[in-house]
Amino acid sequence: MLFYLGGQSNMDGYGYIADLPDDLSVTYENTWIFHGNTMPDDTVIDGKGVWVLLRPGHGAGFRSDGLSNTYSNRFGVELTFAGKMKELNPDSDIAILKYSRGGTSIDGEAARNFGSWDPDYKNGEGINQYDHFLAAVENALNIKDIDSDGFNDKLIPAGIIWMQGESDAEVTEEIAQRYYKNLNELMQLIRQALGDDNLPVVIGRISDSGNDSSGMVWKHGDIVRKAQHQFAEDDPDAAIVTSTDSYNYSDSWHYDSNGFIDLGTRFAITLDSLKKK
């Protein structure tokens, strides 16, 4: 089963490996990950990576040159997502394709210096996160023997996990109001890139630490949250995880280690239920 994990920094992962319990600070058997290298908009298309067994270190600061990985001291939802998904599907091997970039919006007008996922970026003439994502998909799927055992592996797309929306909630009300349309369009295109127009999608609801001098960090967060719920309600193959409101933060923008541990588990449970509807 192949799962795509995408979005912005709370998908990158800001949990600290030092905080992981012993049962999560391991290399995961029969669980493979291709973590596409990220680059800013308007750079040479990247998305390079290599299939490896999942282990801690695929959080913020991870890099890959397509031959080897440079691991960080952070982790994201991938650890507990894979562990719980394996528990729910013990006879299946797990493959994860991860491409996310901190600070990115879907809407091009909110990109600033972080980047955007807008598929119509610069009328299709520019390079942005959507292009890097497509390259990561192509790079990952072009490798036929992901475990290097001498036999080709069949990667069956099984779901999308999306944690993003904070940046679209930060700039103007007009941008936030476009989030439903932008999210819906992007999820359809990601499904198509993975070869299944009905691929299950689970999104994480954005939340707010309140740790800003003016109060809320995301000025128009309620508009984006409403759009996320509308997407999950309107799309028969989508669902939303709302546990983020209960998490503590390591800074103004990112969940603490326990939040990422819990979020990965909830993503897996929700996606598994959606797949089996």
C-alpha cells in the first residue's frame, strides 16, 4: 500500500527524536519511505529521493540528493502513521511517499518566500511546489524494486494525508475564502498524479497556538477550518482529523512531540476507516 504525505511544516514534522519512546525510535520492518527533497519555487525541479526503510529523522531539516539521505533530529506523523496502519493491515507492506515544505500555501498570492502549490502558478510557466511534488512522484514510481531484493514491487496507491492551510489563513480574508476551491482542485490533481480519482484523502484541521502578540497566529484560521470541514463533507472519499485543537506547541506554529505522535495514529485510523467504507 502506497500513501502520500504532503502539506507544510506540521507535515514536515517538528517532533524531537529525543522525545520518542523506545518502541518508536526504531527502524520499521517492511515499511519503506521515499522522502522527496524540497526546493523553493522558481528553482530547478527537484523531488529527488531514495527508497529506504522508515526510521526517525524524516522531520524538518531532512534532505536527500537522490543517492543518500541526510537525516534530521526531528520526526513527523510518518512514524505512528505507518505503525498504526501496519497494525490495522498486518498482511500488507507499507510504502510512504512524503513531499512537504514548511510555510507553503496553496494560493499563489500567499506564497511570500515560502512557496505555493498553485497548479496554475505563473500561468503554468513557473516552477513551484506542485511541480516538485510531481517530480517526487515520478522519481519514486520510476524505481521498480524499492527494497532491492531483485524483484519488481507493485505500489498500490491507498491514500493521501494532507496537513496544510495555516499559510492560506495568515495573509488576507480573500485568500482564506478561496481555500475550499484551492484545496478541492489540488486534491483532485494529486489523486490523478497517483492514478486514482477516488483515492481516499484525510486532512488535518489547522489549529492555533494563540501565541501571537495580537492573539491568534492565523488571522483567518476560522475561514480555512470551515473550508476544510466543507471539503470533508462534500467529498465522499475524504475525512478530517480534528484532534489538533488539543495539542500543545513547541513554538507558535508547530505541535510538540506528543502532538505528532498522536496525529500520525489518528491519521491512520481515520484513513483506514475511510478505505473500508
